[in-house]
Amino acid sequence: MMDNTSQHNFFMHHHMELSTLTMYSENSTSNNTSAREQNSTTCSLRIPQELFLTLGLISLVENILVVLAIIKNRNLHSPMYYFICCLAVSDMLVSVANVVETIVMLLTEHGLLVVTPEMLRHLDNVIDIMNCSSVVSSLSFLCTIAADRYITIFYALRYHSIMTTQRAVTIIAMVWLTSITASILFIVYHSHTAVIVCLVTFFCITLVFTAVLYMHMFILAHVHSRRIMAIYKSRRQGTSMKGAITLTILLGVFILCWGPFFLHLILILTCPTTPFCTCFFSYFNLFLILIICNSLIDPLIYAYRSQELRKTLKELLFCSCVTFRCDSILECLFPWKFT
């Protein structure tokens, strides 16, 4: 995505952006350009833009299918799946931003699109807000799902009175409002080091919060399950623990895919000019690929861990491929309205 002369423009030295559009219209402002160019000869990694576009499109389609499946199946109309739906939308933001960015870059490179530096900056800011909103909302919804699973396991008898649909919708609205607001502030004040500090701190806090819930869930779940089984004698506890395990997988994938990016931010603060850090910075495109892969892998985890969701996804795919068997797209998505 980045050429050798501008690849170290990443985040424009404390700019919180995943986008690289501005790198085609601005030169690096670093005072250590010569040292960085020397490192780039041994550490540079070039990834074809077509790969970014392909992964972005696949991820976008996958997450759209997840959202449509949850809308279609009324058995999935529960707080946990509402949160998973929002997590899929967060992943879609990354995919859409990546696809739009890559298409503009490809068209510009081939002379099919002429844009001014000012237009690029405006588009870049929009893409940055989408990407930043995605990471903040993803972390927030991972924490929300963890809290939901915690309540399901330890307050099973009161779950439906604690986590009502109205409260779930309120939480979702608050998360999105906070994420978008924070993202706009991050982009507006991107030149301040405090922006990176805030984002890294938020990342660490959410991980600690989720880890604490996990420790409590998996240490005491066995003891608590006996009480639940004695009362319900049903599969509810097993389902709750399955949801907790699913979240564990989601969080693990998130850390693996986003970890290098946040390490990148930490190194910007701690050692922006050392040879090791400049070499690490040159792999920024690889970090972007990992972020896109997170958006691509999440829907596969949903489908693998949820039989109901997997079944609905198959129905959606079959209905879209054999359209003559459905009277309309609406009937495919909302079959109960046509019965």
C-alpha cells in the first residue's frame, strides 16, 4: 500500500489513522528520513493493493451475511446476538474503509481518477473516523458480550430482567455514540500524543476488564453450574459457557490481529527513531492486513460456534443463489411476514 519514500508517514507521527491515502499527496515530515530509508532497505515489505481489495471485499460480504442472518432468524433476536451483530458492523467499517481507500488509490495510480490533495485529506479523515470507530466499538462490544456472558452464567435466574431488550438497545446506542464521538476527537486532535496514549490505555483497560471476567467465569463456572443444573436441569448453562468460549476465541483473534498495531502505537511513543522501531514501523502494511483478517475471521467464528447462525447463513446463501425459489428478497429475509 505504501511506496518506499512515504511508507514512514504512518499515522503522520501520532496521526491515528489506518488510511494511507494521504501518503500519495504528502511527503514525510520526519527529521530522521535518512535513517529510516536506510532501515527500509532491509525491513521494507510491499503488499499488493489487490490483496487489500480482495480481503476487504470478502470480509465485507461475510459480515453483511452475518447481519442479515441475525435479522432474518427470530431465534437470534436476543441481546447477545444484537451485540454480535454490532461487532459485525464494526468489522464492516474496516472493510468498507479499506475497499474505498484501495479503489481510490488504484484509480488514481492508473490515471482514471484525478483528485486534489484537499479532497484526499477530506476522504482520508472520513476513512480514519470509520477505522477508529471500528476499533473503539469492537473493543467496547467485546467487553459488552463478556459482561452479558458473565450475567448469563452467574445471574441466570435474573438474566432476562437484568439484560432486557431495551437495555441492550440503550447500551448499543451509547457504545456507537461514544465510539463515533471519540473517533472524531481523535482525528481532530491527531497531532497530540495524548490521543495515542488514550487509545492504548483504552485497549489495555478493556483487555484487563475482560480477563477479570473470564477468570471469574472459568474458575467458578463449575461450582455455579451445579446450582443451575439442579434448578433448571436444562442446557442453559452449557449454552452460556459455549457463548463464553466463543467470546474467548473472538478476543484471542482480536489480540493477535490488532496487537501489532497497538505495539506500533506504543513504539511511536517510546522509541520513534531507534533502528529497531523504524524497522518495525516499516511492516505497517502487514499490520493492516492482520486488521482486515480479523474482520474476515470473526464471521467464520460466529458460524462455527453457533449452529443456529450457521443454519441461517446457509439458508441465505441458498436463497441468494436460487432466487427463483423465493418470491422476493424480502421473503427470503423476513419469511414470517409472508406466512
